[in-house]
Amino acid sequence: MTIEGLLILLLIGAVAGWLAGLIVKGRGLGLIGNIVVGIVGAFIASWLLPQLGIAIGGGILGSIIHAMIGAVILLVIVMAIRKV
């Protein structure tokens, strides 16, 4: 992965984390926490979803949707662990 690809992944992850925080209302980790979860979720989704054969599309919008799915899943898991 190039530096440019990594920066794009971080930017898309930040947007996805913000969107995931809006989707999981009242269950977020704050703006910065959601952005971090989005970035980690983007890394997870970029690996996991192709392994499962899930392809949503190309381009920036498809990447944001992939990362948002990963961020929502990760945010729900983090919030479940924090509750226990």
C-alpha cells in the first residue's frame, strides 16, 4: 500500500466513523473516538468484506460504505464490551 492509499484509507475511515456514530445513536464514543473506530473499521472492512465475497462497488462512495459497515460493526462490539 502506498502512502497515498494509506492517507485515503485514513480519510475515508474518519468519514465512516463519523457516519457510524450517527447511525449508532447515543452509543458512540464521542467524535474523536468514533473517527478512530472508523479508521480501524476501514482497515477491518478492507480485509474482511472481500474475504466474505461482499463487493458494494468502486470509487469513493463504495469505499465509504465498506468502511462504514466495518465501523458500525466495530462500534457495536466496542459498546457491548464496554457495557459488560
